[in-house]
Amino acid sequence: MIPENWTKMKLPYFFQQLLGFLAVIIILMTITVVYLVHFGRHTAFGEIERRLFGYAESIVEQNLDSEELDTIHEVLGKQGVSFYVFEEEGRLIYPELPPHLEARVVPEEFQQLENGERLALTTEQEDMLGNPSETAFIYMPYFRQSTEDFAGFITVSAPISQVDRQMSELHGNVFDAFVLSTAVAIIMSIIFAHYQVKRVNRLRKAAHQVAEGEYTIQLEHKGRDEIDYLSKDFNRMVNALKETSEEVARQEERRKTFMQDAAHEMRTPLTTVNGLLEGLEYNVIPEEQKLRSIQLMRKETRRLIRLVNENMDYENIRSNRIILNKNNIPVTEIFEEIKEQLKEMVEDSTNTMTFEAADDLSVYADYDRLKQILVNLIKNAMQFTTDGEIIIRGQRTHTGTRLSVIDTGIGMTEDELRFIWDRYYKADTSRVNTKYGESGLGLAIVQQLIEMHQATIDVDSEPNKGTSFHLDFPFKVSE
Ligand SMILES: Nc1ncnc2c1ncn2[C@@H]1O[C@H](COP(=O)(O)OP(=O)(O)OP(=O)(O)O)[C@@H](O)[C@H]1O
Ligand SMILES: [Mg+2]
């Protein structure tokens, strides 16, 4: 429930939760109590004032008959209620006082009484023992029956010790309720805080495991609240991390393979060149063979240069160090140039090559880079096709121009297709070192260039049937 290292934490989450719950509950309780006490007092006063007005009304109903008043005086006196009747000038007319005394009580609110208003006041007086005690006071005007003129007023008063008794009872009850609900609140807070902390700790533990490199962890979640959503995001994060780490491992593997391949590829030409140079140095190569030796050395060095150049080109494109110079290029024009460039290669092969495009077809691209893309794809097609046909086609589409390179060669399986865009990937490593000098960089470069053109590339392939690459270039967007 409480984390092991909680002592080191300033205020552990568990206690934060607990305090939060308690604070809310105690504030709510306090507001309720204050309200209840205030409301209780208010109603108790209201009640007592209503009662006093009731007495005053029944006094008026007796027509201020002094006998009747005596009886009422006696009855009310037993309940601690006293009343006085005044005439319109404010002179006391009941109870009667000895003739030498004249009581005249004119309250400040006399004017209001004259207007027929009733008044209720609470004053602090001293009881017989000199203790301060509150008294409820009401003033009620009465009127002449015939003319309805103001005829005087009655005051009725009662000590409100009764209210105090009621109030202290109420306080007692409220206090009990307060203690009880605080106890229940604490228990519930502990349970709830415990539950929340458990969920947070589950996440913590999982995060810890992920930090240790365990990417298989998945948290359960029901999508109910923020912690559930956090768990969901956590799972997504773990999956992403897993993919990244797998990708890194794959890249690393590929890099190792490339280093081996590159070393292998470089060693063969370098050994050849070295051998030939040695032969020349010690003059063991017959005169008529010398020219051929030199040609062979040049061919091998060209291969090395190509390997280095392709790597550099790939890096440059990848790090956005090249700028495209896009134009509307007539497709037939670029096809003609490629045809010319690859003529020898086609003649040396057993394949046929056909170009198909309408005369007015154009494509919005960088001339040199588009040629690079197409030459790469066509060379691949030639490389993996024997006694077959290679078609290079241009078509207008709704969104732009589609260029396709179609061959009837060895094709690829779905597994192979997944990786062909990866750097240094060669479907069949045993085919390394063919006459075209594979480095596994061709398609990786093509893909980068296609991306830079905001174009797309698709591939369909079937083993032993052939492969088609389709490039879709969008129309020029006017700026
Ligand atoms: N038309 C195709 N038919 C069959 N397989 C292909 C075709 N094009 C590409 N591939 C496969 O995809 C792999 C990657 O091609 P990519 O052009 O990137 O490299 P490469 O041709 O081996 O080397 P590079 O082009 O750098 O000299 C190839 O080795 C091959 O296995
Ligand atoms: Mg290639």
C-alpha cells in the first residue's frame, strides 16, 4: 500500500490523496454544520416570535377587558411570558401601576407601530441574578374597532432560554454526526487512496520494467478515467519503443552486413588491382597483356568509386542536402535519353526493352533525379530478368503522371518485398557481385528521391513471373 521508499518522499501520493479527500469532506461538513446551526437558531426565533404574536392577538381579542387580562397574565406568567398594554400616547394601561407611577414607554419604532407595523426584537437583559440573558420582544399595534384608528400597542416578551436549550441539543446532535461522518470519511478515504496509489504503483512498476528493456509489458485498462487513459498511452509508448528498438537492431544488423559486404566487395577488386600492380612492378606481365591489365584495373577502380559515390549520394539525399529543380519534362524526351544510355547494356543482355508513352505526356520532376530513378529501376529489371521483356510506360492519370517499369524476371516473394527499400538490402545475398555491382542502395535512393518529389512508388511482384514498379508523380501545384 505504501511505497517502500516513502520516507524519502516529501509527501507521498497516498497522503496527498488522503489529505485531499479529508479536506473536501471536512470543509463540506463545516459548511453544513454552520448552516444547520444558523438555520436552527433562525427557525427557533421565528417560532417563538410567532407564539408571542399569537398571545398578543388573543389579548386584543379579549377587548382589553381587565379581568380577562388578569387571567391571561396569570397563565402566561407561569410560562415566563409577560405582556404590557399601552395606549396611543405610549402610556402603560396594563398591568395597572400604583397611581403615583406613570410608565411611559415609547420605543424608537413608535412611528412604525402607528403605521400598523408589527415589530419583533431580541434584546439582552439581565435576569434576576444579574446574568445576561436574551429576551424575545414583540410589539403589536391595536386599533379602535369602530374607526380603525391606532389605539395603542401591546408588548409581549419571553426569555429565550428555551431556544438555547434547543440549540445546545442541536449542537450535540450535529457534533455526534460530525464525529461519525469524519470517522466514516477517514475510512473511505483510506480505502480510496489505497486503491488509487495501487494503480499508480502498478504503472510505476511497469515503467521501471520498460526502463530495464522489457518491451513486452502491457497494462490492463478499462477506459474509465485518466489513469486508464494513461495506461493506454503507456501501452502505446511501449509498443512504439519496441518497434524502435527492433528497428535499431535491424539497422545495426544491416550495417554489420553492409560492412562485411563492402569489405568483401572492396577486397576482390583491390586484390585484383594489387596483383596486377605487383605483376607490373616485377615485369612479369607480358607486353601484349599489359593494356588488358590496365583496363581491368580501371574497371575495378570504377566499381569501387561507384560504391563510394552511391553511399555518399544516399547520405546527401537523406540529410536533405540536395535541391530539386522541378520542371514539366516531356516523357518521350527522357525516355529517348535513357534508351541511348542503356543501349549497350540491352544489347549485351538477352532481354528486350520497350518504351511506351504518348507524345504530349509530361511529368513534373527534376530531370537528372528522374533519370536516376528510372535508370535504377531499369537496371534492376535487367539484372533480375533473363530472356524476358522490360517495358517502360508513361500514362496520364487523374492526379498526374504514372511511370511504370515492368519486367518478366525472377520476381520477389512477399517477405522479400517488405525489405527492398531498406539500405544495403539484397534479397539474395549469394548474388552479390554480379556484373552490375550490387550494393543494395539503389531502391533506398529511389525511395528517398520519390519522397522528395511528393510522388509515390508501388510495387507488384510475383516470383518467377515478374515485377512492376509504378511511380505516381502529381501535377505541378501552382504556387
Ligand atoms: N525488378 C526486380 N526483380 C526482382 N528483384 C528485384 C527487382 N528490383 C529489386 N529487386 C530486389 O531488391 C533488392 C534491392 O534492390 P536495390 O536496387 O536496392 O539493390 P541492388 O540492385 O541489389 O544494388 P544497387 O542497385 O545498389 O546496385 C535487390 O537486390 C533484389 O533482390
Ligand atoms: Mg539496383
